[in-house]
Amino acid sequence: MLAVMSEKGIALVTGANKGIGYEVAAGLGALGWSVGVGARDERRGTEAVAKLRSGGADAFLVPLDVTDDAAVEGAVRLVRERAGRLDVLVNNAGTAGGWPEDPSTLDLGTVRRLVETNVIGVIRVTNAMLPLLRRSDHPRIVNQSSHVASLTLQTTPGVDLGGVSGAYAPTKTHLNAVTIQYAKELQGTGVLVNGACPGYVATDLNGFSGTQTPQEGARIAVRLATLPDDGPTGRLFDEEGEVPW
């Protein structure tokens, strides 16, 4: 079981107006954190913030499209003006194509769209927020990954990951690789960077066919967001423990 940090701070969760992202925001809010609700759709984001506040969370809206430079710059300004720093960044925003996705018949436009959000969007937001994270005493970055991203699991006989995924799974594998490289670059700076596998969660990405609730899927990201200073970095976890890359 991963230990957690008791100290409270300010967090930003991208794609937090619904699903797992909302529950990550709710989980951090329940622990007493101030949580920025990153949302591309401002109406839905406003509704999510109102719901979180009604439950007692200190939540605030951060209009944010991770694929848009200007939107990300605006998010940085908002967080900086509110707190002057950022303690936790949860890169949760993501998108999926169809399922199954045979690589031999993939639409290249779909591949570009998924890479732009699931990989480049994470890099864009992380790099923009790093100066604020460096101002924190306990900075944490959590990248929302998936079991389907694990090359080890994908090549283990008998492991069922739901069929061929020629676009979505590789973007998450790419994200895993990026997570490792950030952890290597930031080693010794106090910034802990890890990947989270929420499990097969019922969300609109899979037509709500998942077997776990968003609340269950959010738990590992909340734990990684609140790691103590001697916690792991550059690793991938689910609720059961470490997941092989």
C-alpha cells in the first residue's frame, strides 16, 4: 500500500468535469486540497465546480483545452494568480478512438487526434506548469495511463486487455515512456512523476462498459498525488500495486 502525505495544497486536474477526472478532483477536495477543475467545456466545468463545492470541496474552474497553447497559458496565469504555485498536476484529460482498432485499417486522422491529446497535450500542460510546480515544497505529477499501455502485459500470453487497439493503447504506451523521461530529468528536484492505471472504469470512453466505478478508478491517482517525499517516481501503479511497463 502506498503511503500518502497529510499536508494539503493546490492541485490541477485536467479533464475534470466528468468521469475519473471529476472523482480525482472530488477525492483531493475531500482531503482538504484546493482543486482546479480543468475543463474544455466551460459550462460543464462550471457545473462540476458547483457540485464539488456543494459537497464541501474548495474547487475552482480552470478553462483548459490541452491541445491549445493559448488555453494552457491562460490556465497557468489563473493558477499563478490564485496561489502562486502548484503542488499537484494530474494529467487526466484523454480521448479514445474506436474499439477494436486494427492498425492495418486505422484512420490516420484518428491517430493524430489521439496523439495530440493523450501525449502532446500532457507534455504541453506539464511543461507550462513546471515553473509553478517547482515553487512547491512537495510537487507531484500524475499521468493517467492504462493497463493496455503496458508492453509487458500486452505480450504476456493469457492476459486479456480487450482486443487489438492500434491507436489508443499506443498513445498510452508513448505516455508511459514520456513519464519515465520526466522522472529521469527531474530526479533529485523533489518532483515525483508517476503513471496511474485506473482499471476498466465505466466512462464514456468505453461506452460505460467498464466494471469499476469512476470513484474506484480515481483512487490510485489520488494516492500518487499525495505521495510523501520519499515516495516512488518514474513508475506505474494501479490499486493492487506496481504495474510493469
